[in-house]
Amino acid sequence: MNRLSRHLDSFGAILLAVIWIAPLLFAFWAAFHSTTDAVNFNLTSRLTLDNFRVAWDGAPWLRYFMNTFLLVTIVLIGQFIITTLAGFAFAQVSFPGKDFIFILVLLQLFILPEVLIVENYAMVSRLGLFDSLLGVGMPYMASAFGIFLMRQAFKSVPIELDEAARIEGCGWFGVLLKVYVPLAKPTYLAYALVSVSTHWNNFLWPLIVTNSDKTRPLTVGLSIFGAPENGVDISIISAATIMSVAPLLIAFLVFQRQFVQAFLRTGIK
Amino acid sequence: MSAQPFVVLDGIAKRWKGALGVQDICLTIEEGSFVALLGPSGCGKSTTLRLLAGLETPDEGRIMIDGADVTHRPASARNLSMVFQSYALFPHLSVAENVMFGMKVRRVPKAERLRSLHRAMEITGLLGFEDRKPNELSGGQRQRVALARAIVAGQRLCLMDEPLSNLDAKLRHAVRKDIKKLQQDLGITVVYVTHDQTEAMSMADKVVLMRDGEIQQIGTPEQLYSQPENTFAAEFVGAPPMALIDGAALPGFSDGHTIGVRAENIVLAETGQGDLQCRVTDCEFLGAETFIGLQHPQARGLTLKVAGLKNIPAGQVIDIVLARETLLSFDKEGRKIPQG
């Protein structure tokens, strides 16, 4: 019985893993073969890089990569600044209404970003940031999840370290920068991973708020590239997809150990 | 010593949501002295230190350091250093960076920083450990890093919050001597919080005994030992503490008074010729001497000190004589009655 259930567990896990990875594996397969070979699963067929060549020439990918890269960087910097300051305030500064305001911030976690799209759109237009990378990134900067995470990380810093730094002559900003931030490094790393992968993959909001190749990130560019009116060629679309996920995938494979450790240390899963 | 006291606490009170923290703390500290705040846990000694450090703000009273009113100054502007019970070393910084932390914050030029660092490392015997991280050090080494950080910037006032309580007994004794020597060599003023009366008595020039948020007695170790102001001081200070005997049990003393006597002033007497007849409860052999615990219905803490090893079976009844001229009398409230 016990042995059976253990086998069932592993079987289920493997099944889920296969289902999860199958589309990615197929995309890899298709990207390196001609369309006919790809759909016929002709195992002996020749590998080709033609798909990449065609896909690369089909759209301003470099521009898209640049946009996505800038976007995740802008979002991450904004998030770091805002969540650090807000998290510190909620963790170590006492001010009236702190708990109430913190609950308001947490409530934001229950609201799906999609619900706010119309309101965000109106706000970004009013700010004159329509069709700009700052406009794409701005609604995500004050992240409730990030504030919560930073608050927890800062709360776990022993208060004596804060006091020691103040006795050594630090003001509150010095204490934050020299004690809290360095000690929360694993949290920053884990949060950066979550943030970068989320915004690298974000699609709906950038689709709505961007209007030109100048600001369009990879996801939007890819969907336009793969839209049916451009003709569906599964191999070329696969090649383009592989191209757009490659940087993230490689980064994850390279830094896998650090990421896993950072996650374990901060306790988010 | 300057004419004006270096540190003055004037009528300090601090309350926590209505509950009492400390009150009526009046204390003056001369420059270059070693002052110990002594008391059982929860007596407010750490609170007093934190008020002095600027980590808490008093509800009443004034704090002066070096002639300046610092009552409402933040900790960073009080020009003092502190050694924490947990050492509070920054785990992400190396030993050298920990020690130089304050100087870096205060933008001391690099050359001077390194010179001070070297000197502090030399004094505390940490040369060669500069690049280690705190978690690669033993407890005693961490303690010395904390000390180095406290002395490196040359602040004239150094606060220590039970700095030895995380060390083992042998190391504690060695570091106790080191701290005292350091304080004398550098001529700094140290305010030292401890619950261990041996530490306070052996290191301090002036001991401040506290209980329940109030000062019980201020004096030199000798004064606290031989002239306790009240029964609390009598029972807290000294090893073994002063024995307290009901006045009625001794001829020549009035009812209601309590008589205090030190163990060294109690002598074994011939049967039937002593002041008190007591039952032996236990014998504690310490090498050079033996403490014999005694039980008497109208006394507590009676201990007889005998040279060398002496084993009296528990339960045996013995007679003791008290050296009359050394006895202290306390009134009903436990205050000392002036002699004369």
C-alpha cells in the first residue's frame, strides 16, 4: 500500500512534468526543423537554422529585446525603491494608522491586475505616458507583494543591529542602506527573479498601452509576428518563441542554484 | 576629574504604556570612572542605559553629557559607543568593516581609519582576523570585535549592556580584567550594566544598585558591601549575601528590627555559649574555604565561613557567635538605621 502510493506520487509528478514541458519541447523540435518535418515528427530529418533566420528578418527583434530589457529594468528599479521604502516604514517606523494602511496595501493582493486595466489606462494617459516604457512599467512599481516581502525581511533583522548602527552615527536612511538592505539581499534576489520573469512574460497590459515598435516588448511583438494574418508557420513561430524565452531560460539555468537558495531563504514558493 | 560631572541623569522617568519602566533616576558620573548598573532582571538597569544611549526617550527629566543637554538628541548625535549583549556585529561585514563602520559613517579619512583600526585590533588582540566574517569567529572573539568597535573611534563615553553574559565562566573572568584594564588605559568613562554582583563589585569604581525601576543605593563597592542602605542591598551584594536575623532572636536588639551580618563575622562557638543555635543544611567546599549553610527559624541566609575543608553532617545543631561591632540594624521598612 505504502509502496504503491509512493509510486503513484512519482508517477503523478512525472506525468505533470511531461505535460508541463511538452509544449516547450515541441517548440524546440519545431524551431530546428522545416515545417513539414516538424508536424510529421520525422525523427531522422535534417536540423536547420533557417527558421531563425526567417523569423529574425520578419520583425524588429532587437528593438523588442531592448524594450523588454529596459522595461523589466525600469520596473525592477522602481519596485526596489518603492518596496524598500514602504517595507521599511511598515516594519520599523511607527506612525498613526500603520496597521490600517498596511491592510489596505495587502488588499491589493486580492485584486487581479486585469481588473484595473481600464483605470490604469486612463491614469497613464492622463500622465501623458501612453505608449512609453515608463507608462508600461509604472502601474507595477508599487507592488503589494514586494512591500509585504520587504516588510517581512526587514522585520527579521535583529533590532540590535539597527540600534548599533544608530549609535555609530547613522540616521534612518543610513541604517536602511547600510544594515537593512544588505541583510535582505536574498529577498531582493528572489523578488527580482519573480519580478523579472513576470514582466518579461507580461502580455495583456503592454499590448493595450503600447502602440508602436518603439515601445513594444517581446511578448507583444511576438504575438503580432505570430498573428494569423501574417500567415501561420509553426516552425518560424516556434523559432521566434524560443528566441524570446531564451535569455530568461539561460539566465535561470546559469543562476539556478542561487535562485533556489534565495527562495529557500526567503520562504516564498 | 573635572569639576562638572561628565554625565548627569536628572530625575529621569520612563513609562511603558502606563506601566513603570524607571523613575527618579538621579545619577552623576565623573569622567574616567567605571560605573556599574546592578540589579536583578527587570529592575530597569538596561532601560536606564538605553535612555542614556538615546535609544529611548525619557518621559521626564534631563540627560546631560559633557555639559550638553542631550535629552532629545538621537543616539547618532550623542558621541558615545556601546557594546551590546548580543554584540550586534553586522553579519554581512568583515571584522575590519564592522570596526570601522562608525568612522566610515562619520566620514573619517581613510588613512586615519586604517590607523585607528590597526590600533584597536592591536589592543584587543585581533590582528590577523580583519577579513573574517563575524560568523567565522568564536564567542570570545566576537566579544572582542564588539569591544574594538566601541573603542576605535575614541568616544569618551562607552556603554556596555551585559557584555559578558554570553561567555563561559573562565573567559568571563579573563575578559572582565581586559575590560577594566582597557578602561583605565584609555581613560574612558564606562557605564556597565550587569546582573552579576561579582562583576559589578570587581570592576566598578561606583555601583548603582537598582530594583523595580528605582535606584536603591549608589556607592563604591566597599560601601555597598559593608554599609548597605537597605535589606535589598544587603541581600543582593556579596557572595554569600548578608544574613538577616529577626531582632527579637538576639538579646540586646529591639523587636521589629532586622539585623544584618556578613558570613565572615560569624564564628562557631562552644555548645550552649553562642548567640544563636542553628541547624546545618549543607556544606559547600570552595577550596580555600567551606561555606556552611545554616537554618534558624528567625533568620535567613545564614552562612558560616570556615577555612579549609570542613564537613558537618546536615541536620547537626551548632552554636554561632556574631561579631557585635559589625552588626547592622534595619528598621521595619528595611532601611538601615544609622549607628551611633
